[in-house]
Amino acid sequence: MSTQSERYTAVAIVLHWAIAVAVLFMLPLGFIMHERAEHGDASQALFAAYQLHKSIGLTVLALTLVRLAWRLTHRPPPLPDGMPAWEAFAARATHWGFYVLTLALPLTGWLYVSAGWSIHTDSSLPVPTRWFGLFEVPHLFNLPSASDDMRSDTAEAALTAHAYLAFAAIGLAGLHVAAALKHHFLNRDETLAHMVPFVRAPNETQPPARNVARSAFIGAGLAAIAVALLASLYAVSNLAAPINDDASRFEVAEPAAPPETATVSPTETPPAPTASAVPGAPSAWTVDRAASSIAFGYTYEDESGSSQFNGRFTRWTAHIRFDPNSLDASTIVVRIQTASASTGVAVHDNALPTTAWFNSSAFPTAEFRSTRIRARGDGRYEARGNLTIRGQTRQVDLPFTLAINGDRASVQANTSIDRRDYEIGSDDAGDDLISRDIAITIRVEAQRAS
């Protein structure tokens, strides 16, 4: 007969299910995030999912350490009488295997984010980790200060190990569940009832004595786990949107005559219009990411003199709908992942995502949204719109040109902002070393979609 004393303690049960539910939530989330990042998703929803994934992973690490300490100081219930020696060994090995996995999985994930390197774009991506937005978690081994080669190699090795451990966890969990069901329905012993609350073992002749305090503790713990799971599911619900919704889109309704900025050499034969280049009809274009860029420049001045630094954002999307014959119907929306800022100078790159500068963990996205577009003559245009960085919105004028040459289109824009208008760097000790005026250069190259 299984008695109350033969079951796991209430603390062990709550810790077991908290870790199990967290891992079962994290495994599919991790695969979904990886797939979307591989397909170029740079949405705020994905950024928020990564932050949640990291926060839950660190929580699993802490809970596993508590669970392990509790296991070493509290004797677990005995295995069923008559269990074969090989099966008893497999049961113990499985339990200790779970401890190893729930320690190694978050540690390899922590190592990956500490490297500050994106394997999807093969570029620096130093993003701070804030535990559920409450405090910043330090990086391991001072990796952000390491060389690019070291960070790249570490990120690749850590993420590879992280993936293999995830597959191992799936296999071990399947084996664990199958064994528990086998003991309950075939062996009809108390194995499953040891850990599943309020479940009686098939071989019990009478229910165990009710312990009100124990039942209340387990019930409250399971309720808290359920609430946390629902909140996490809600937090990542935006990931259900199609990936292409956040891909760059470029549409141009071409005029009857070639645009003034279209360049054709006098010695060239003008390109024949394609089927999609019907005057006045919108045509779709595919943005050439390799040839397109959003760059910024600033002056750094210290006791040794002034130096010009240039950087770029590696993750952004542009949604452009432009009709030179109907400028009121034209729109430009550009969204930038602030954590992707890169200058090639490690000390600067490590500082940019922090709370004093872009504060990327709280404000992962900067956005320009046009409110009016007007022609300035000579093939030039100006987009007036709202630029939002760090939750601060200011009106900005963005002069730009559009050149269409056959099946190739090019948009180039230049402007400048005062970073203090957006509270960027104003609370940092290095504020007086970096110019307030920041030059911004945007270039979008696109190929006519077939």
C-alpha cells in the first residue's frame, strides 16, 4: 500500500512540475524562435520572445539548483517492490539525467547570449538580458570584450550544444512519461502517484490520510504554475503571425514618363518596360538586403583629439508604398532593432544596447513613420514623419531620392538628429565624449519582383 509518507514532499512536487512545465514550454518556443530568425524575422514580437525565453531559462536554472539541494537533503520515496535491477538503474539514471539537462540547457543558452553574436546574420548582436525586465543579468566570462572570432566561435558552439541538449530533453521526457504510464496502467504500482498530485495508486486499498496544509501548498503551487504558463503563452502569442508580415515591402506606382531621377546613359538603349511596369499601376519589388543599409555616424572626442565613427543597424524592416503621382497616398515605415547597432568597436557596441543609450531591453524597436511626403523638384522628395526612439517621439524631415533604372530601384535618404532629444546617452559618463548630432544615412536597393 502506498502511504502519504511514501510520496514526494509537497516542495519536491511543486518544483518538479514548475521545471517540467517551463521546459515543455521552452522547447517548442526555442525551435520557433530559431526558425523565424533564420528566415530574417526582426520583429519586436521575436525580440520579446527571446527576452522571455532567457528569463524563463535562468529561472529553470535557479529552480533546478533548489530542486537538487532539496533532493540531496530529503529522501525520495522508494521504488516499487520487485522492480528489476536494470529498471531501477534506468529510473535513477533518468532522474539524474534530467538534473544534468536542466542545468546544462540554461547554462549553454546563457553562454550563447553572453557572446553577443548572432549566428543568423554572422554579426555582432550584444543584447542585454533583463530577468523579466527587473534587473540586468551579467554576461559570462566577460565575453562581450572578447574578439569577434572568439565571440563567433563561442556562440556557434554554445547554440549547437543547446540544440543537442534540447533534443536529448525531448527524448528523455518521452521515455520518462512512457515509463510512468507503464507503471500505472500495466504494473499498477504507486510510481505515478508518487509525483502526480491527488492521484491514487492502483494498488492502494484506501485513500491516504488528508493533509490540509500539504494539499493547500500543492494546490497554490500548481495554480501559480498555471498562471505563469498562461501569461507566457499570451506574451508570445504575436509569434503566430506569418513571418512575411515583418519582411521589408517596397511598392512603387510608376508614372507615365520615367522619373526624373531615373538614370539612362545617352549611349544606352532605354530598357524596355516589363509587364509589371504599367504606368500608374503598383509594382512589387524585393529589397536587396546585402546592398541596403541603415547607417549612422558620430564624432568621438577625447584628450587625443576627434575621431569619426560610423556604424549600422543590421536588423531592420522598411515598408514603402510610393506613388509620385499621388504623394498623399504614399507611406514610409521603417522599424529598426536597436540592439543590432554595430560600429566595429567593442567598447561602443557593448554600451549601445544598455539602459544609458538605446535601452534595448525596454525599447527594442525604433520607428520612423511618415505623415506627409512632398516633392522638392529635380527628382527629390521629402518625407516628414515621427521618429520614435526609447519611447520619445519627435518630428523629423527625411529628404530622399528615388531612382528607377529598368528592374532596379534605389532609395537614398540622409538626415540628422540630436540624440539628446531621445535621451540617448544623457545619463552616461561618456555622454560628453560623443557628439550630440548623429548623421543617419538610409539606402534601400530593390529588384523588381518577377
